[in-house]
Amino acid sequence: MELFAVIEVDEPMTTVARYVMETFAQWLGAELRVVNRALIPEGEPFVAYTAIDNKIAQTEVRIVQSQDARGFFAAKSSAFPVRSQLMELAGEAVLNAFADELSQEAIWKSGVGYIRKVDIIANVFYFLSGWQEVFSRERDGFDRFPAQSSLQAKFDLLHVPVVNQYFSILERWLAEAGFHAEATRRPFGEAEFALCFTHDVDYLQKWTKGIIYREVVEYFLLNERKKKLADRVQRLSSFLRSAKPSADPYRVSLQQLLDAEEAKGISATYFLKTGVSDKRDVRYSLRRWYGKALLEMLQHGTHEIGLHPSFRSYKDHTIMAEEKHKLERLVGSVKGVRQHYLRLSIPSTWRIQDSLGFLYDATGGFADHEGFRFGYAGVFRVFDIDTWKPMKLLELPLLAMDGTFQSYRHIPPEHAFSIIHTLIDSVKRYRGAAALLFHNTIYDTFDYAGWGDVFEATVSVAKDMGAYIAPCHSVVERWVQS
């Protein structure tokens, strides 16, 4: 089905409007046609993004350009708009990042139609482009933009896909104008939404020299964790029983993970490493017996293999290119990538990934907090703010990571599962798509007791809710081809 659109603004907002409307049409399942107002077929519903005060058509959904937003984007200097506020729009509490005087009266009637003064187009672009990350100086110790520094956090909206809210409201306005949204396509068949279960394989074994020293000297002899002697003896005994490579907790965990997915009837994406560029990378080989066996298991199944580039690759084209080449020599074409430590520098990391021919990136989540980093549950084409053009690379947002709850939020497994369930509800409500990250260590009872249960419960809930569950490349390809 065609969605007609009229864009009556100057640059830089012309490019912004086309990019946002293309993303909206993709979410809606419609084919976008940007035309001159005079070429709109009579009686055809359409969206108009305009700065022109002309007569409104009866089937027109008019969105007025915010002059504050135009000046903000043209300046390319500030991370956050001057005035942002929560406001009621179409019966929902919605964040308006550009709350200028014009938008205070959000909707007003003009002749036969209604003019919407909340600049949805500018709001969507602000979040999808990663604008706040590009121009903010806030970074954590790993050069990552912290969730708590985001505009969403300031309004307690990290769990809310604000872009999907805007799209849903725009869809309703179009329906009121006569656009038959029920005729749009569904990318996932009967399923209303999609989830990808993903696994970053940071280690192929737990008992390295450093970890053995930690267990024997720091934990048992020096008692740095301040545990009772009986607890220390029990842990040391468990360590000694698992000292053989075949009994290594991470290898046992990885096999349990594969077995659980087979039992649940799902396929996942495994992001594997092929290089080391920092002390935070652990070297392992995919050519030697265990790594080679893992590749065979993944390739003989229905799982996807993606690249998990090393720590410093996020700003180094040469490193990422070499590591991608190494993996492709072993498994063939690699479509997906997720950066180690979720290090994503916008737009430079995207630019490297795009130039290397990746179909999608799945890094787009906060390390320190679960939720919607770009305010969106859905696949979208990334935007290069420097060149002011969209790239070919697609982003599949990361909804939640086990490590966020374990290391940053210190939330126990049972509570974490409840939060994940709530986030999945939002993805379903807005007919979206997202990825979830569970590392291959979740069945390690030494340090991650209970997390295997969270994974299995999450899969069960997603299936019960009717999710389309598949490897990332399948979700991304279905989304863009629908």
C-alpha cells in the first residue's frame, strides 16, 4: 500500500523528513511516495511536513516544522534541546523534545482539517540518529554514552520506546484521515512482533591462569570476598572437580545453552571473536579442537554466526576488517556484528561497519541500563550526522543484556526476568523487533546461578506471546523486505 507524503521545508529538515518518513513507512509496512502537494490524488490521505501556512486538505495530516528544531539541527553543537517536556498527545503522555511556544497548543482545527504543532518528525530524528550521544561529552570508563545521561533517563523513559509512540500516534491520525492501516503488510506472518536471542561468546573456557589464581589465592586463601570457611571450601572443591577442560563451566554452559535452544525449538545468533586488541579481550581459537567443534555445531544447526569484534575495533577500520576476514574464511559471509563491551561511537563505528558490508549492527543498547537506547523497537537504517545522509547499514536495537543486571544494576535473576517481560510487552504493543543478549556463561553456577532459568523463562514467555523468534539476519531481512 502506498503512503503519500509532502515535504515543504528547507534543508537540513528536508533530509530529516524523508529519512523519518521512510522509517515510519517501513514500520507501517507501506511504500512511501514523496510528491508535490498538487499531485496527491483527490481524497487520498497523506502526511505533510511543512513550514508553509496554506489551506489544509480534508485528508491531510499536517505536522508543522518546529523552528527551534530546525535551528538546533542546523547548529550541530548541542546534545540536548533547550526545552523538552512531557505532554499529552492523542491520549498518551509523550515526550516532546522540542517544546517551543508553537507546540504548547498541540492540535488545532483549521477549516476542514487539523494542524499538529508537535514536531514528530524532529523528535524521531533526534533519537534515531543518536544525536544526544554525538554531541554529549558524557562517557563512562569504556568511552560509552551512559544511559543515565540520556534525555530518556531525565524523564524516566528508558523503558518506553518513544519513537514507536510517535509512529503509533501518526498511524492513528492517518486512520482518522481515511488511511486503511489494516491493509498494511506484516513482516513476520501471523506474529505481531519479533525477538532475536543472541549470545556474545567472550570466552570458550573459564579456567584461565588468571581465573585459577583468583579462585585459589584471592577467593580461598586471602578470602577477599569475606566468605565463611565452609563456603570457601565448597567453592574450591567445585573448582577442582571442574578443572578438566571437558568439565569447564563455560563449556558446559555453552552446551546447555545449545541444548536448551534445541529443546525450545528456536535458533539464535552467536557473535564470535577472532582477534585481540586489548587486555579486555580474551584470546581463543576457532581453528583448534574445541573452537572448531563449536563452529561445526552452529553451522550444522540453524543458528547464525556473527562477528564480535575486539575491544579497540569500534574506532579502527583495520582491526575490524581483519577480524571480519578471519571469521569469513572459516564460516563464509558474515552479515551481523555486535561490538565488544557494547562500544559504539556514533557515527564512526557505524561508518566502519557500513564500509565493511555488514547488513546490520546489534550493539544498540545501553550497557548500564536495559531499555530503548534509540527510543525504538524496530529495525532502522542508521544515519551519518557528519555527511547528513543515511547509510546502508541497519540497526537492530538491543533491548536488554544479562550483564546489565549482573554487573551494573545488581538486580537478582527473578526481578530481572520481570523487567525483561515488561520490555517484551512494549515490543509487542508497538509491533516491533529487538534483540536480547544472554552470554554463553549463563549456566555457570559458580558466578551466574539462576540466569539459565531466566533465559529459558524468557524464551517461553516470548513464544507464549506469539513472537517470531529467529536469528538476527532473518528478522532484519524480513523487516526490510515487507
